[in-house]
Amino acid sequence: MSALQEDEDVEEYNCREVRLPSLIPMVPEPELERETGERRRGRDILIAIDHGPNSKQAFDWALIHLCRLADTIHLIHAVSSVDDEVVYGATRTLMENLAVEALQVAMVKTVACVGEGDAGKVICKEAERLKPAALVMGTRGRNLFQSVLQGSVSEYCFHNCKTAPIIIVPGKEAGDVSII
């Protein structure tokens, strides 16, 4: 039975890489001998994005609180079909804008990918493939009852992803006082 589970974990998914603007610098090769081979400077940080404000808030949080100079941000967006040029074009534009912002704010390299399938499964498979230091994603801020009934991508990733997920809850409106 465990052999069957291993085969399910290795299952491939369709992913289409996004070419980002050329103004983003390439990370130079390591200069010291001890940094060659498997070891390199910086961390990989996977950020799940969509076209909503909560994923943008999670992206901004990751840039400010998590990223360092030598890190690489990997953006992942799940869609129903990677062959749909309209959806791919809108996602490419979003990822290009986020890559430029990442360079301006945190001076980090950005790699982007559009995955096909259920969002939670695509994010977990990409996290398993990359083995990032962290997976950052936003949530809509639903209560427990709503997320159990309707399902939640962040909830799915929290329970099924092997990488440490950082789930950013939506903030309060300007002027509201937090109770925490």
C-alpha cells in the first residue's frame, strides 16, 4: 500500500513557466569553492498568488518580513487550463508586475510558474518539487465554520504541504484597532 502512495506523490502536473522582464538581474555564480555544487547562497521562497487582494497582501508581507538579498522568490498560480491564452496573459502580466516590485523593494530574483489543476494540490506539488524554506499564501479570513463547509486552499496546504506554510490573514481597515 505504501508503494501506491509513493506513486501518487510523484504524479506530475502540467506547469507552464512564465518569462519575466529582462531587467531582473541574474544571481551571480558563487565565488568561493566551498559554495559550489549543491550548496548556494540564498533561500527559495514559494509564494502562492492569484488576482485577489489577499494574495497581494501576502506577497507584500513576504517581501518586507521574509526576503533577504540572495533569496529567490518562486511565484505559483493555479488555473484550470494552462492552454487558455487569456488567463495565461492576465497571469503573466500580474507576475511581471510582482517581479518588478520584488526587485524594487527587496532586490530579489523572481521565478514564476502557472500550474494546471486544483489550487491546493498544485501548490503542494510545487512546494514538494522546490523544497523551499517557506510557503507564503494569503487567506480570505473566513471563520472556521465557513472554511470547513466551503473548503479553503490555505487550509488544504496547511494540512497537506510538507513545507512550512505561512498563512497571512487579511488586515484590518485603516483606522480600525486590532484586538490582539
